Amino acid sequence: MKLIGIVILVLASFCCAQGSSDFHPAETNVWGADYPRIDDAGRVQLRVKAPDATTVKLNFWSGPKLDMEKQSDGFWTITTPPLVPGLHYYVFNIDGAEVSDTNSRDYFGGGKYTSMVEVPEPGSTYYSIQDVPHGQVREVWYNSKVTGTWRHAMVYLPPNYDTQVKVRYPVLYLQHGAGEDETGWIRQGHANFILDNLMATKSCKPMILVMAYGYARRAGQVPPDLTGKPFGSPEMMKAMQDMAAAFEDDVTQALIPYVDSTFRTIPDRDHRAMAGLSMGGMQTFQITLDHLDLFSYIGGFSGAGGMLVLGNRKLDAKTDYNGVFADPAAFAKKVHLLWLGVGTKEPERMRAGLLRLHDSLNEAHIQHVFYESPGTDHEWQTWRRDLKDFAPRLF
Amino acid sequence: MKLIGIVILVLASFCCAQGSSDFHPAETNVWGADYPRIDDAGRVQLRVKAPDATTVKLNFWSGPKLDMEKQSDGFWTITTPPLVPGLHYYVFNIDGAEVSDTNSRDYFGGGKYTSMVEVPEPGSTYYSIQDVPHGQVREVWYNSKVTGTWRHAMVYLPPNYDTQVKVRYPVLYLQHGAGEDETGWIRQGHANFILDNLMATKSCKPMILVMAYGYARRAGQVPPDLTGKPFGSPEMMKAMQDMAAAFEDDVTQALIPYVDSTFRTIPDRDHRAMAGLSMGGMQTFQITLDHLDLFSYIGGFSGAGGMLVLGNRKLDAKTDYNGVFADPAAFAKKVHLLWLGVGTKEPERMRAGLLRLHDSLNEAHIQHVFYESPGTDHEWQTWRRDLKDFAPRLF
């Protein structure tokens, strides 16, 4: 009977999905799921079956928190106010349990698999699949002596990589945010389609993207017990620094050598970039500025510098980051691009850090690009736009 | 505050995961999650936070359905009886809502993203990553004129594919089951590691795996309204046949030409195999036996023939499948391998179909391999074993 149930489900999915006149199924739905539905204003209708629940809430990670209404058929439903375009994390809270929506695809975010709904940006096609040559995304595993483990990474290779077997390519290392993983830039960000589309109009150079797992613990390192240690405590800062240092060594000692020996890269600093979002921006600053022998293009998407180095203070150009910002002329000669971006609708605390860094760099006469994404939050629509602006400036 | 919360989560995940003496976190957990935990007997401890719920149940797709117990801290907990080795789909039912476990990785199964827990098979390493040369898994998109859509597929290329640029390879098309998708054989099945390990001991030939999305609707086809049509009704059978026919055309007219023009295949029937599990086995039989000009190796894993052709009757060797079984000598000459497998613990209804086909083939004097996986259910452990037995017989 179980199999019969699944066959019916499959058929129902393919045969019966019908939208109302205004609302249509979101593109982030699993195949055939009628809900969530979206209208042209960006309003989202959601539903979840929870016949015996007392309260069901809808919580967007960055967006409204709403009480859902129980219907007589055991479903709880809601229609949201219009949401800004982009990909929004959300959960249902069913009698106190935070759960994902089985109608939506799950993405890794917030340290778990969670639902997202895509609200399309009217007229924007740069991050969706188009009828242009496509690169391929590869899953690779490399054996890291730094962590003592096999580590999984995603690698985007540009169109024609397989056929133009003499061509070598520059590499952009592109990192996810805290709570996300190496799949984020493909699944949530559509980095592959963004690059396909940019390359199709020759708006950016053909390049390889490498997306690594941004957490690391050194082989043999005993994890500290942080029970009862408050945020910002010396023990917690030490743990964060240990993780950041282990990841830095993994990137520079394991990942880059693996990539350069596995793919047809141009293995020098002039053809190697790194960028990351949020936590990934902080990692990018640390790793690239520690290793200007390896990198010459640097991008911080809604994150850069960050609490480990700067806390809430301004950059001290003379001493921070090994003093690389002390001599603007030398820095401009060495670093081909320093790029910062932030969404105008991000929480003030996040904007404040980026703006402070931007100001500090200006005061220190450090050339850099500062990009503000209009109307977008600390979410993937900001970072898709960042990549679209950043990639054409590379190599 | 949200970001701080995530940073704490990340750190906690890396720093504080501690097992009890007997139970340890499952390998299918998201990073750092303490639960589910498993002991050496295969018992699984699970927990979920649902402070305001009235009832919480644990339902394995194929396994126990159990009531969970509420603890004073708002968590509901349970320890299962010992489970057989393998990868088990499960959900929590929280006050009537079927939800996945945010502590476990999610996999696509049952038409949604759902939790699974891996119960290791003692002493078995054939389906886990080992220190051997690894193939790469590529994600590709092909434009199907049959469906009028971009379709996503997974392609495994063997170790050294990139460096031995003159070598061409045979191809195994490998299909998922109903409710699963093209990611199943990698995520759930570990087909890439199985082949890596087999190749490392020269137990199977180097080959390419292609894993397609097993659902299709013909371009422009209007989906029928199946509302109120019972299972097995003429309308539903017609819908299933339409989907099967569209998928058959997609494989033969879009996918195979794409694969043969994109990868270094040996593009002939002697070097092309197809196998699938459950629904994928049914599809394999239909597609390969309709196209013996394209395929010469055939595998049915816990599924073959199936309701669309055979329903609950025996095979009629003279007439079924265009009469390909009518002449055993001709069939044996044409088809290098016909392989059937089923787990001994699968539901009787599923075993019955396979056993009936096996008997029918014997009566018709059709050479074939029949493999029974000891102690395993209609689940991935059966299909991993199937692939381990099947692949070495190919090419």
C-alpha cells in the first residue's frame, strides 16, 4: 500500500497541479506541490497539515512572523504581505516545534535543512537558467591533512572546459555564510547560472568557481567545552579563532593544492580571487590578507573584517591585517580589486560594520569598490547581485 | 541577534558534540548534531523539541511506528528497537503534522525532503568513502525537446577521466524509485563510492554513471484531472502510461544524445546498460526492451516489469515486451546481462512480483541472474548491494 500511495502522489504531482488565477506555485516547490503560491505582488500563500495542533506560526528568517489560521480540513493557511524579491528562509512553528515545509525544497541554512521560497525579481533573468552554454558543477572530495578528514567541495567549470583541453582558467574561491554550507552558492545562489549568463555575453572572463565547506577543526584537536560560556567570552572567541585558523590552513594547504593539481587552473596570485558572504566575507579577509602571495582579488559580501579582527571598532590601517593597508599605493599595486557590498535593507548592525570598514578604507586612501544592493536584506538576492557585479571585474 | 545565534550554533556544533558511552551521533546527522544517536546494536535514539505538542510519533517508512515520550525540557524522546543496517526514511508526526527532523540531513524521498538515519552495516566499507582514487559527480542540465524543459541529471565520471583524455567509457544509466529523484543514487545510494571502491580493486570496469530525473510530461501535454479517479482506474493508468512514454522518449531522444555528445562514451549498445530500483526497474524494463538497439545490459532492482505491463500476472514470453523473450537463444545472444534482485525482508507484495517474473523467465528459459539481498527491505541497503553485484558483471 505504501508504494501505491507514492505512485498516486507522483501522478497527482504531475497531473493535478493547478494554480488559481492570481497565485501560482513557487519555483522553489517540490515537483507538483501547489503550495507555496505567489502572486505578482510577491504575496505568498502557504499551508501545512497539522490537524491536531493548537497553534501554528509562519516565521521568515528575515521577514514577517505570522500566526496561521486553522481550516476545517486540518490545514493551516496564511497569505503573507508582499515580500521583497529573493530567496527567503522560513519555518513553521507547530506547537513549539520549528519544522520545515514539506512542500518546499530544503536548503542547508541556519545549521539545518530548512525551507525557502523564491519570490522572483520582475524582469531579472541573470540568475536563472537560460538557453546559453552551461558550465558543469562538480562534486569533489579532497583529503585534508589539516583536518584529517575527507572534505566535500563544489566546483563550477565553465562551458567548453572539457573540449578546450589546452585552456587554463583563473579561479574564484567563493564562500557561504554561517549556518550554510558548500552547496549554498549553487542551490541558493545560482552562481553557476549567473556565471553562465555573464560569460554568454562576454561580461566576465571564463573562470572556475570553487565552493568549500567553511568549517574546520584541526586534526586531533580536542573540542573545548563551551557549556555556560557566554557569547564573546574568551573561551568562545578562542574557539572561533581556532576554527578560522584551521579553515585558513585547510584552504591554503589542502584545497588550493588540490584544485591546482586537479583542474586546469592558472595557479598564480594574479589569477586567484576569493570572496564570501557574511561569515565567508570575514574568512575571505583573513585568508587573503594573510596570503597576498596567493590572492590578488578580494570580495566581502555583507561581511568583511568582522568581529574576530575588528569587533566594533574602526580599522587601524597601520596595524590591522599585518599592516597591509598602511601603504595605499603598495596595496593598490598588489591587490587588483578590493570589493565590498551590502544590501540597503540589511539590519543596521550589519550595515554599520560594512559602512565603518568602507569609511576606514576611504580614510586610509585604500582604493576599493563599495556596492549597495537596493532594497535587499541579509539574504541571497543581495549576494546574487554582488556576484553579478563582482565577477566581471575579475582577471 | 540572529547572526549571533547562528555563530553560537556553529561553534556549539563544533565544540560540544559529546556522545554517551554507548550511543554516538549518526553519520547522517547535520554537522555537530548530537541526535539521532546509534548504538552498536542498531538502536536509534531520537529527539525533537515540541514543548506545546500533545502527541509526537516517530514513523519509519519501513520500520517501527512509535510514540515518543515528552520530557520536562520540552523535548520528546525515544529509543527504537534495533534496526537492520541501512538508510531508513523517517518522519516525526507532531500533532498530526508529518515533518522531518532538523537534526538529520534531508533526502528527497516520498515526493518531499525527508529525514534518514544511517544504521551502519558492521564491517562493510564498500559504500563509504575510502582512500582510493575518486571519480567526480557532475551536475548537468540538458534541454529536452521531448518535455520542452531544462532537465537536471547527475553524472559520475570515473577516476582519471580528466587526465586520460583519449579513453572512452561505457555508460550505465541508473534510475531512482518513485518519490525519489536524480540525486538519490548519490545521496542515498553512494553509487559514486561503490564504483570508486570497485574500480580500486579492479572489480569492475571504469564506467560512467548517468542518473536522470525519472518523471516527464510531454511538451504541451495538458495534465489530466484525476480528481476522484481511483487507483487503477483507466484514467490513472493512462496518465501513468503517458508519463512512462514521455520519460522513455526523453531518455532515448534527449538524454542519450546529450550524454554521448558531452562525455567520452562508447556510444553503442554493447557499452550501454540501464538499471533502476523499484519504479526505476519498471522504467528500465520498458525502455531497454523497447530499445535493444540501444542497450545490452539490463538490471531490475526490487522492480522490473511492473504493473503497467504485467499487473499481477505472469509474463507471457511470446507476446509481452514485443516478444523479445520468445526466443531464448536469440535473447541470450542479444542481451549480455539480465539481472533481477530483491531483498528478503521486502514486503511480500513486492517480493511476489519479482519472484513471479523470475519464475516466468525460468519457464521461458531466459538466462538471467537472480540475487536476493539477505535481511534487507525495500530500502537503499538492498540497492547498494544490488549495484555492488551488478556493476562487476558489466562491459
